[in-house]
Amino acid sequence: MAVPARKTSKAKKNKRRTHYGVKSPAISFDGTTGTFKRSHHVSLAEYKAQHPIKKN
């Protein structure tokens, strides 16, 4: 079993973890329903070409 020759320093460990942060989802405005939705996701109003929710 492989064993590291030296201890990984705090700086090295933290530099590796810089990309672990939480990112906010991409949100766009849906013109057909007038609500906001996640990008590249189908809205519930247009699922399978059905329109159960009507815009007032």
C-alpha cells in the first residue's frame, strides 16, 4: 500500500480545495409562464407539450 513520503501542508490542502465551493444555479426567465426556471431544464407548464398552468 502506498504511503505519502511527507505530510500534506495546510496551504497545499487548501489550494486543492479551492474548487469545492457551492455555486448558485443558473436561473433564466420563462416568457411563456412568466416565472423563473433553471437554464436547460423543462418548465412544468410545457412538459410533453401540455399546458396545465395558464398565464393570467
